[in-house]
Amino acid sequence: MLSWTIANSSCPTHANVPAPECRSSNSFCQAKPIWMDTGTGYTCQCSDGYQGNPYITHGCKDINECNPPSGNGPCYGNCTNTPGSFICQCYDGYTGNASVPNGCKDIDECKNPEIHGCYGNCRNVPGSFMCICPNNTPYGNPYIKDGCVTIAKKNPFTGLSIGLGVGGGISLLLALSAPLIIRKIKQQKLVSHDADIGERMIISLRELEKATNNFDRARVIGGGGHGVVYKGIIGLKVVAIKKSRILVQREIGEFINEVAVLSQVNHRNVVKLLGCCLETEVPLLVYEFISNGTLYQHLHVEGPVSLTWIDRLRIAVEVARALSYLHSAASMPVFHRDIKSTNILLEDSLTAKVSDFGTSRYIPIDQTGVTTEVQGTEGYLDPMYHYTGRLTEKSDVFSFGVLLIELLTRKKPFVYRAEHGDNLVSHFEISSQ
């Protein structure tokens, strides 16, 4: 019978002195029980939270309780693995005991809205809340004190396709600096100079230069043809800073649009806009830093941790919740127009965050859609929207359906070609029949 007992020896009397045969740094000496036999001896055990072989160097490995092989971990909330242990907390917007099923309950932020930064009319939604300006002061930013104002002028800037009820406060924010944008907004009579809204969102260029070490290329964490994203530190907070490469009229509109949308959205599965800098010809946007890359990287690029079935299904649910919020619970419905795996960011806990609202559109509550220039990504684009230019919530739903197939199959929708269909959607439809 095989025995791992170290015979004719005993554990050191001092706790800080390791047993000579317990060579792993995360192990301990276990004295042999008296009832086993009359001899002396001891065994080596991995410490709590570790597993493996304690008799070899580095033999005891950390157990990742947040990603167990079975997919059923001890945490039913936001799980963060730590050496030898883990932290289990309810997701943002929930409270309770995350270590038991259904132990986390939604927080009703609207019971004390000002504590949560809402100075307008508050409406609770699962995991978050919605804050809008009241009817008597319908314009501005309800997330700052005295931020809601009355603006008499109507918004004639149809290129943005947003009303002053949503964009008025942001327009005032944009009027604080950035001469090129100011001139354009003033020409369109979008700005009222009677109020000073959103100034807390303004971040100086000097502060961003310090945060990125003068936009050092070593700080670049992403980007594409339209811009580059830097990692920076402002105060004690890690942030992501988006800088456009070329300033053209369309990108000015997308910049203003993204600020307008994200300043009015508050959901744990939507990336947060922290501020913007308007001191340069090319505007800069500052977001919360999402550390674990994009969903696309985890599905299609070697390197990131493979996503389990449980992870992929949960990510699908979280993106669906974000879209439901944007379509139904936001102060004015928002259609994203470019749902795809590269626009889904993942936190360390693999919580999904919908990002990139540059092409998004506000839709008046009394309308079901709008005819607009077609924008989106090949493979994800709703064919009816592509052919008719009619944008509805179903356009986002179609893109989400493609994303769901991508999560299930790990195939790339925009390059995949199947024998019986010209894209991933056709192939999936035929295969499921």
C-alpha cells in the first residue's frame, strides 16, 4: 500500500519553520494521527485554496474557485480569484449574499436617489437606475446638483438626430472649449449660454498628458482606423483614453453623439464615460478602464483564458440586459447600430460591457424607427436595415442574434463561408434544421 508518510520524523515545533519534505511554498506539515500506528511521522498537505503535490517545489497550485472545471463554482455573483482564496460579491446594483443562489437582491437606488448621484426623477431598473430631468426643467444633466435647466430654443442640428431634452446639457459641455466644435455648434444655434452644465466632465489636456506619459506609444492598448486608445492613471483611477486620428465632420458628429448617449446612460453592462477633453483639435474621451480585452479576443485570438459554456451564456444574458435597458428603460430609446464582439469589453470577472456608441441613435419614444444612413459591420448587419435604411430595435436584435451564434460556435461572422450558405447565419440556420 502506497503511503506518503515521512516516517521516523515529526513536524517542526515552530510554526514558521517548514518541514524539510514539504517543499512547496503553499503547503504545511500534518502530524500523523496517533491511531494510525505507534511510530512517528508526518505528511505534507497543500494549504487551503491550493491543490497539487506538496512534496515538490511549486507543487501546490492556486485553485481558481471562480472558474472551476465543472462550471459550478461557490459564487453566484461577481467572483474575483485571489491567491489561496476568492472574493465573492454581489454585482453592482445588487446587495446580499452572493455565495448562495438568488442571494443577491436588487438595490432600489431611487429610495435615496441623491446618494447615488441622481438629482432628477429617478426610476429603478434591475441592477441600476434611470435618472431624467423633471418636466418643469427638462434639459441638462440630472446627475449633478442643479443640472436640470429650462432651454427655450429648439434644436435645429438635425445631423445629430437628438433633441435638446437629451443633448442640451452635453451641448453646453461641448461649448466650454474646443474652438472647432464650438463654432459648429454656435452656427447651428445649439448652445444656450444661460447655464453651465456638465463642467465636472471636462478633463484638461495637461491631466491626460500626465496620465499617459505624453501619450507614450507603450500606453496604447487598442484602436483602429479611426483612432487609438491609451491606458492612463488619473488620481488613483485607471482609465482608458480614446483619441481620434483624423478630425472630419462625421467623426465630430460621432464624438458629440457618444458623449450625449453615454452621459445619459447608467447600466452596469454599459461602459461608463468619465469625461472628455476639448482643448485639442482632436477631441479625447475618457472611459472606465476595462482590463480583460474584448469578447472577440477571448473567442478568436490565442492567449486569453478560454470561456466556459457558463461564461458565454452569462455574457449573452448581460449583453441582452444592456440592449433591453437601451431600448426600453433609458430616458429616450437608444439603438446601438454596431453590436459585435469587438464592441463587447470584459472585466477581470468576465462581466460584459457594451461599448462604442459613436454611431448610436436616439429614437423618440413615440416612434418605432427612423430612416437613416446605413452603418454597421458586415456579418452583423440586419439585412432589412441594409436594404431599406429603416432603423428599428430589431436591427440591434438581429446583430445580437449573430453575436449569440458567434458565442455558441466561436466562428467569425464576417469572414466565415460555409458550403451551403454564404455566411455564418445561413450556415447556422441550415445546420439547425
